Amino acid sequence: MIKKWYARWMYDWETRLTTRDENRVVRPLEWGFEWINPFLESHGFGSAIPGPEVEHDDAAAEAAMVRINQLLIRHSDTFFGYERPTDFRIEERFPELFPTNVRPETLAQDAALKQQAVDGKLPLAQFLRFTSPERTPYPENDLVNARWFPAPEHKDPSRPKQAIVVMPQWNADGFSHNSLCTIFNRMGISALRLSKPYHDIRRPVELERSDYAVSANIGRTISACRQAVVDIRCCLDWLEDQGYEHFGVLGTSLGSCYAFLASTHDPRLRVNAFNHASTAFGDVAWAGQSTRHVQQALAEAGLTQDRLRELWSAISPCSYYPKIASTEAGGPGKRVLMIYANYDLTFPKEYSLQVLEAFRRIGLNFEPRVLPCGHYTTGETPYKFIDGWYMGSFVYRAFKALRREKAAGLTVPAVLQDEMEEETVSS
């Protein structure tokens, strides 16, 4: 009885949180080939570019987009590859909120921060800026933005420098996840809090929300995902230039998808925290409560969940399960945290459980953690503290293992065995 009451209470709370924003826009289905064609043409895949006849034939357009997804999966190293940026730089400015809703309390918070900046009461922050290898029609989106949280120099000069890239959730404002970065600093771990494509300072002026990251424009959504993945990898390049040796990535919700794809294609990412994880991009967009406006547009155009799954298969984690566990991707040396929620209406639990089963099947070294809440309620008290503890403790232990590995010349499995023996002794 209590369990049923709790579930009903949690679902009601979750629904209230996912429906309080009234500025979600239902945008019509667009195939968006123009967002993918430049990549295809410049990488020798020009024959996959559909002819002009698909403009007036939805069935032909859908078939062409499915074929393109299949091609991108086969050549994912190329698709998620990039040319290293040459314009890395640190910019100092006042941090801004960049709200994605029009609720009075949020607008008041934004106004207060701007006034603090005017009054000189808001400290300046450092931001890594560079041009994204994936170009779009929006110059502001193509200028990557990552707030820099450098950890203090350690008293031991032999200690390897370690850093983590943090990717907040879809429609995150400019302050989301900043507190996590300060916690990592206390652990001696530096952090780059990366603004996803079309988010905060990268958001085009015509948008109130970060709609272009996930929308009924099939090609643009694929492009946004590619941009996010290569931006993460570029951040690692800059960190290497600063002398960092060990790298991790933490992603929440949509950021978790981006983080997974980046780790799949970059063996440098040894520490991986996937905070809310799911299988197919199309399944979440179709079944998730927070993407109901996207699903509405796709359903009105006659699509189904199964067909959408194929249209976004190239940006779906489940397309790359064997790859992330491979030696080429550094799978045997990766440490993974996978967090899901029992009452999630945005990343339905059934899909998260499929991720758990897949990770077990491919032999990935991972720790599962479950939250007694939903997707949006993860950000509410007390659940945000539980979630923070899961992420913080994992990141601390995983980076500690990498330091021990380097100091002792041990392999990761040997380090893990040592940890298990220590836990047995202490218990």
C-alpha cells in the first residue's frame, strides 16, 4: 500500500515539474538533410546524399535518412572524428544564467545576477572558448563555451593532473552542475562544465529554449549530437595541452547520451558517469514526458516509435554497445557509473534496465545505482543530494584508482582487486 502511494505521489510530482514550463514549441517534421550533407560530401560519402526528388516524397526521404544512419554507424569513427581546433583560449566574464523558461522566479534570479554583475558583487569566471569542428548556420552556437574550474595545485608534484568534462541536462541554464564542479575541485580534480550545442550562451537569439538540440528536425538533431561529441573530445585536447593525464566525463540526461558516445569513440575517457541513461535516442524522444511536444510533431507527420528509432539510430547509445567495450575504445580500462530512477517519466525505467542488461552482456566494468525518484525530481531535495553522493563518490574512487595504477604500474583489474580486498578487510 505504501509503495503504491509513494509511486503515485512521485509520478504526480514528476508530471507537475515536466509540465510547468509553458514555452515548449511544437515544430513540424523536417528531414534536415542539409545538416548532414556537408559531412557526407566532405568525407567521401557523397553518393549517399539524396536527390531533389525526396523533397516531395516523405517515404523516399525517410528511406534515405535510414540509409544515412546505417552508413554513419558503420563509419562512426569518422562521423565522430574531427580536426583539432587551433583557437583555444580562456575568456573571463561574469557568469550568466541564460534561463530556458519564463517563470517569474527564474526571471527574477536572472535579473538579480545581472544586477550583481553591474554592482561588481559577482566574481568573474573563466571560460574555455574555441570554434567547434562541426559548423552550423549559427555562429554563436559554433563558438564552444566551457566554464573552467581548475583544481588547486597539489603539494605532491608527482601526482598526475586529472580533469573531468561535465555535461548538464537538456535545457540546462548556465549555472546547472556548477556545484558539482566545485566538489570535484575539492577532490583535486579540475572540471570543464561544457555548454551543450544550442545551450546558454550558444543559444540562437530566436530561441527561448534549447529546442534545436532535440527537435522534429531529424538531421539537425543528428548534427547537434555530433557537435556535442566532438566538442567533448576537443576539450580533452586542450586539457592535454595543460598537462592533464587522466580524463573523465559526466553527463546527465541528454548529456549522458553525449558522454556515452564520446567515450565510445575516445579511449582517453577512463572515468565515465552516466547520470540517467537510456538505450535508443528515438525511444526516449517518443516515450519521454519532457519531449511530448517533439513526439506530437512526429506523430502528426505519421511517424511511429519504431521508425523514429531507425531515423536516430546513429546517435543512439545502443548502436555502439560492443564498441565501447572494445580494446580500441579502451573498454577494459574504463570505469562506468550508470544511474537511473525508479519513477522516471522522461527516461522510462524499462529502457534504463535494458542498458543495465547490455552493460552486463558486453562485460563493461560498471556500477549501477538507482534513485528513489523520477527524472526531474532528481533535482529536488533530498534526491539531488543522493544523486550527488553517487556521482561524487564514484568520481573520487575512479580517479584515485587511476592514480594508484600509475604509481604502482598496475593494470586497472589489479587496482580493482586491491580495492575489493581493502573493503573486505575493513568490513
